[in-house]
Amino acid sequence: MTTFIVELLVFLIICFLIGKYVWPGLKAGMEKRQEEIKASLAAAEAARTDAASAEDERLRLVEEAKVSAAQIVAQGTTTATQIRSSSSASAQAEYDRLVANAHNEVTLSRQRAIDEASATLGSVVMEVVEAVIGREVDAAAHADLVGQAVSALDATPGTLGAAR
């Protein structure tokens, strides 16, 4: 039993020494580690919250970019349509102008050709009449006759005058 008491006494001394010197250091280390874990968990939670809000912000910005892109595409389509219709209208106006100019040129050329043919025809007829009759014919009277003939040709349907 003495052994038991000695062992008990040594055990109590060791427990006292551990409780007095070792346990406070261990307890302080454990509390420090516990605080570090709490701080890490709080930081992790804050980082998770920040990441979630950053993801929400990213999604919001993506949606804004989609809306902006759709507006830009719509504006580009509208502008292209306006340019196309404007170009079409100006091309039609240019076409109409060219057709009108061509028509005017054809009319002027036709009139010049008729005038030249009348003048040439008049002189040829005068030469033939002078050759047939053998005497000189009044040129003014002859010019009136040729003018009347040309006017009659212009008024007759189915001739050159109807082609105008």
C-alpha cells in the first residue's frame, strides 16, 4: 500500500504540475487556434458572400451588355434600311432623270433629222423640178409646199409622225 500512496502522490504532483504549467499553455494555444478557425470561417463566409455578389454583378453586366448589343444591332438594322431606301430613292430619281434626258435628246434628234431631211428634200425636189420643167421655180413657194408636206406626214397615222 505504500507503493500505492507513493504512486498516488506522484500522480497528484504530476497532475498539479501539468495543471499549473502545461495546461494553461495548451489551453491558450487551443483558444488561439479556435479564434483563428473562427476568423477563417468568417473570412470564408465573407468571401463566399463577396463571390455571390460578384457573380450577381457579372450576370447583371452580361444582361446589360446583351440589351446594349441588341439595341446596337437594331439601330444598325434601322440605319441599313434607311440607307437602302435612300439609295433606292436616289437611284430611282437618277434613272428617271436619265430617261427624261434621253427622251428629250431623242425628240431633239428626231426634230433635227426632220429639219435636215426637209431642207435636203426641198433642194433635191427643186433640182428635179427645174430639170423636168426646165425653168427656175420660186424657192419660197417651194419651201412652203415642203413644210406643208412634212406637216401632213406628221399628222398622218402610221407614218413617221405617229412614231413620235
